Amino acid sequence: MKNIWTIAKKEWHYLFTNPLGYIFAGILLLVANWLFFGDLFLIGQAEMKNYWGVMTFLMSIFVPAIAMGVIADEKKSGTWEVILTTPINEIELIAGKMLGVGMYLALVVGLSWPVAATLALIGRPDFGQMVGGFLGAMLLAWAYLALSVFMSSLTNQSIVAFLSSTVILLVNSLLGQEGIAGKFPSLIKNILTAVSLNARASMFTNGLIEIGSLVFFVSWILIFSILSVLSLKARDK
């Protein structure tokens, strides 16, 4: 556990001493707030559902950009060989990096609280829906992170990890859209909706916290974390 926490602190420290950590978070929140508040008074509803919809799309680009070098840069810079000589194993490495970057993403999502506070002042929002939205956005960010770390473990080039992660996440989100999934037979539509992270997260933004969706997100995160560990073990042989 000590090794995991050491790696997590290293990732956390890197993101808060690197200007990119602030730039990415600033752009994400600025664009999300601008788009949301631009339409808020036109819609006339004090709810964050549309805000989380914007965040879902933006995070499919933001999270891969943050995580693209988590493993790839270690290999490219040559520090990977140094890590291999330490008593840290692949499980501790992935767990530590997931924890460190995951805490950073949780903080970024948490910085959306001023939006909730503003809505509470100007209207009567559904607080259950707000809480569900925050939880859904948090789980979505961690699920995006798990996939992005896995893609980073497959290559030495961070840009390759970024592009591949972004494409996969955007396709996964689009498949859960009614306009696209609705064009398929009902069986295929149900399958596409069931495996879409965006569709699962939208349940939370509607204030519906389902055990099945919680299990899905946890399973997704665990599966891609395990795949990352296996990928590193295979490359170390």
C-alpha cells in the first residue's frame, strides 16, 4: 500500500506543478460553464442536466489528454527501466497512477460546485438530481481514465494513446445516443445502450442511481486496470 500511495502522490504532485494540469482543468471548466450559462436563461430551468451533458463530451477529450503520458512517457523518457529495478510491481504502479490522477479528476469535477450554488440561488433545483449528476460525472471520469491508462500502456507514444482513447470514447458515447442507437433493431439498441458510458451516466444526471450502473462503472474500471497490468507484464518479459 505504501508504494501505491507514493506513486499516487507523485502523479498528484506532477499535475499540480505542471502548468498543463491547470490549463486543461481551466479550459474544461471555462468551456463547460460558458456553454451551459449561455443557454440557461433561454431554457428557463434550474437544473444541471445540460451541464453534465456538456461535461461528458468535453471529458472524452480532456481525460485522455491528461492520461496519455501516464505510462507512455515513462517508457519514452527511459524512466521505465528505472522503475523495473525498484520493488514496485505492475499492480502497484497502475493502482498508484489511477489513484493519483483519479483524485485530480475528482477535484476538477468537484469544482463544478459554483454552478450548483448559482442554480440554488436563482431557482429551485432538484438536489437529488444534482448529487446524482456529480456522482455520474465522477464515475464517468474514472472510467475514461481507466481506458486511457490502458491505451497508454500499449504504446511509447503519448499522442497515439491520446488519439486512440479519444476515438474509442467518442464512439462509445455516440453509440448510446438515441438518434444513433434507435436506428438499430431493439436487441442491438439495448446492447449498445447497456455498454455506453454516456448512456449509463445519463441515468445519474436524471437523478436515478441504479445499482446495475454502479456495478457497470466499477467493473469497467477494474477490467481496464487489470488489462493495463497484463499489458505491462507482457511488455516486461
